[in-house]
Amino acid sequence: MKQRRAVMRGLQRWGQLLVLMVTAFVCFNVWLTLRLKTNTSPAESSDVIVINARARQSERNTKDVLGHFTPDATPSKPPVPLLPQTQLSDNYNLTIVTASNKKFYKALVNFVGSVHFWEPSTNLVIYDLGLRESQREFIQTWCRTELLKFDFKSFPPHFATVDQFAWKPIIIREAVRRFGVILWSDAGSDIRGPLTKIREYLHLDKYFFVQGQDTDMVETCHKMMFDYLHQNVTRFKGKYSYAGGLHGWVKDSRAFNEILQPWVTCAMNVDCISPNGASLYDHRFDQSALSILAHSSGLNITAHTELLAAHRSQVNKDKSVESPMIVHTARGRNRDYMEFLCYDISKWDRKREGRDINFY
């Protein structure tokens, strides 16, 4: 009898323990569900997808096809305000133009991400100077972006030396003729605010120029370039260079005819753009030619260098807050805006279907 009672008490204890375990399991599931709902980010709860580029996973149960590029596992916060994908159009609203090869691809991703953050409705054109096929495929999915191939074979042999920048004036003239109003920015830079002021200057002046950090352009222009352009070097002593990495143009303006057209002519001739013996020690190739032509053009140019940041300390530490200097010549070192790159997920999924494509 005593043995039977002991067995019954044991069973009761096991039953109580089982009830406690079931109760704990139910409570844990309720807690976990509530926590997941509370911690869902705006990007996860909306139609916008945040894509982890390294994991390369997409959530197919969303209605929206626009996503963010994140180079690490951290979703972008806050999400970029994405606009519907539209066709590129030729209008006075400004087209941003840049170029890149595989070496500057990461810088390009950051630059385009900064455009998507600050200028989400602005069209952008990228000229391919030697990108990898996987990079080209990904670029073709980017929002409001058109990729054009630069055909080096159609130009003189010195164009193949990319660091002489003979290709740049050619690309800019082609883009101005096609789009009407453009802002050229090197891919190593990034945007730090809306481009409203630059648009205003382009509308009023029909050009946009900034000056570099040097105080005497003669020190960075090979003497033979002055000779080729029939200019007396002494006239330029103590004048600032015009920056080769940021400038704006308007089709058929005086600056287009009197600066850009001669700039193209110079670029086509190796003796002008890259005189014998020239190096970065004493010459800046495209920038040197631009500076000489701008100063000798007869235009009363106002340079808006106040909008150009040459150092990180000149821009806001918080990348989501507008800086007075709205373009930063980061020289390809920044990665602040990579996570804000906007692209068409459905296009990317179709391109990479059945393949493991590296973003870089």
C-alpha cells in the first residue's frame, strides 16, 4: 500500500512538472512573437526590402522591387526614401555623369548611394572604363541609372592610359550633347546634400566650376601644354586651378563652346593633354588643360569653391545631415553611403539566377 502511494505521488510530481514545462514553452512563444513584432524595422515592415549583399538573400514575398545595398549585415537605418523607377529623360532637371573602371567600383557604389540618398529623383549616367562583367550586370539594376560603354578603340592610343584622363572631356561633351544639362563628378567623391544651389548656378551662369586647393596652377601644368595652347605661362602665375573632378555644363552655352570644345581638341592630341615628360609631379592632365582654357576663355567665371569639401572635417559627421559643402572630394576612401544604393531586385534576381555573383 505504501509503495502504491509513493508511485502515485511520483506521478503527480511528474505531471506538475510537465504542466510547468508546457506553460513555460507557451509563455516563451508568446514573448518571442511580441518581441519580433516590436523589433521589426521600418524597412522590414514596409514594401521596401533591405538586402544583405554578402548573404545575397532576397525576400520574395514583398510587393516592391526596390532594395538597398548593404555591404555588411547591418540593414540601412533609416531606409532611403525610394521613388518609382522611371525612364531617363532629357530635361533641365540635371543629369549627373561619372565614370569608373573595376579599380574604383567600390567608390562608385558609395558615390551612387550618396546620389540616391540626397537626390533620389535625379538621373545618373555611368561610363564604363573597364568594369567587370558582374559589376556591369549589377549596375544595370540600379535605380535611375544608365550605363554606357566608352569605346577606347575609337580613339587615339594615348586614351588607353586611363590615368592621363584624355577620355574625360570626350565623355563630358557626349553627355552634354545628349542630356543638355549635366554635372560631372568623379566617382571617388560623394554628395553631402541636395544639389539645389548647383542647379541654380547652372541655370543662371550656364556653367558650374570650383577651384582646387593649389594657389599657383603653373606648378601643376606642364610648360609644353601652355606652348601647345599658345598661352604665355607668366599670365597664369598665382592663379588657382579649376578642379577637374567637379564641374557643370549646359549645351550650346559659351562655356560649352569656348572651354569644353577646345578641351576635347586638346584631349585628342597626346602632345597637348600629356606632353613629353609630364607626370603627376608637375602636371594634372585634364585639370591642367581645363584650367588654362577656363582662365583664357574670356568668360568672367565665378568659381563656387564654397560648395566643395576637400577634407572629411569639412562635412557633417552625421552623413544623414546636410553639409554646407555639398560635394566631398573623398578620393574614393569613403564608404558612408554604400548602404543607400537603390536597385531593382527583380532585375538582379533574374541576372543572378542560378549563379553566385560577387558584387565586387
